[in-house]
Amino acid sequence: MKLHFTGQNMEVTPALKEFTTEKLSSLEKRDHTISNVYVVFHIENVTHTVEATVHLSGAEIHATAKDDDMYKAIGMLVDKLLAQITKHKDKATDHHG
């Protein structure tokens, strides 16, 4: 799983990269077919936004989270991505409909 980080109106610090990498590692446990994850961090006024696009076998999943704390936003983003990956996997294994 390759991670790509981009910052808009901000610098992506090593601490932020490390925290995000650690959080995103739970995605790989859920689905080992993930090839790339593109993460974009924005700060606008007091709103911290983080978005991610996850490329996995046969699908692309996108999620966005906003909070006044970037670390909370990352946690929310990972929860959303995990839910979408689970849903995708359930659909892929559910042949009844």
C-alpha cells in the first residue's frame, strides 16, 4: 500500500504523516488489495479537512472528513473508509443480490 500526501494551504509535517500512516494501516488489515491511498490535507480558517482516495482491487473509494482538529478529522476519515471498504467487500462476496 503506497501512501501519497498533499497539503493545501499547509505543510504536511512528519508527525502528521506518521499519525496518518498509523491510522491508515488498519485499512490494509481489512483489505489487502489496496494499492494506493492519496491523502489531501486542507486548512481553511479554523476548519481542518482531510480527504482520501483509496484504490483497491476493482474499485476506488473516496471519503472526506472535517473537524477543527486535524487529528480528529483523520480518525473520522479512517472510520468512513473502513465502513466503505467493508461494504465493498460485502457486496463483492454477496452473490445473492
